[in-house]
Amino acid sequence: MTSVEWETLKWVEWFNNRRLLEPIGYIPPAEAEERCYAQLGSSQQRYQIHHRDFGTADCDGCQPQ
């Protein structure tokens, strides 16, 4: 892996997981996503949102309850 690829991967990891966003209360995107899913309640809701957002019919390990 070249140094450019490595630096790009590090930046993407920071951007997706650790940067602080003002509009969502100065928390990282990954933490905001965790909070969102924790508030959803039932696994049926999570299943419906997952498949709506990602446009998949079914995926391994993701079954409605």
C-alpha cells in the first residue's frame, strides 16, 4: 500500500468516525448513528430502516423479529 493510499484511509476513518459535527451536538458521526439506532426500539424498525436506506432485500444476519 502506498503512502497516499494509507493517508487517504486514515482521513476517511477520521471523517466517518471521529470528526466532531456542530449540527449534531459536537459528537462524531459514528456516535450519532449509534444513538439513533439505540433510540429506535424494536428490531423490526431497525430492519425496515436498514433495508430502506441501503436498498437491499435481505442480507446475512439481518432478519426481522
